[in-house]
Amino acid sequence: MKAIVNVFLKNGVLDSQGKAVEHALSSHGYGTVSDVRVGKQIIIEMNESDAVSAKAKVAQMCEDLLANTVIEDYEIEIQA
């Protein structure tokens, strides 16, 4: 089973990397871009047979280690 975790800054938290990318895109002629947010993706292979249990375990991993929940949110997708 594969878990895909997308981690991104919470709304209201300044994303300086996103602003830099937004500026670079504008400089390259992509003037219609109005906001860029940069995050990270973590892909985890697991020896789990139950998707609900796998998602719960990955959520605990996010809370413990993978995301800074003070400033970041995360989304989990489980693929069988």
C-alpha cells in the first residue's frame, strides 16, 4: 500500500519560497500568475492491508514528525 502525503503551509503563513517562484514566473512572462504556494510531497510504501488503518498510522506520522502542525497542514491519499 502506498501513502502520499502533501504538506503545505497554512493559510496566513508567509510562503517566501512561493513568493520567489511567483516573482520568477512573472519575470519569465507568466503575468497571469497571482499566487504560488510551495509544499512538499512524501511518498510512503507500507505493508498494510487495511486503508483505514494505514491512513490513521500516516496521520500519526504527520503529527509526530512529517509536518510542523503549528504552521503546516497536510493531506493524505492512500493507494492500494
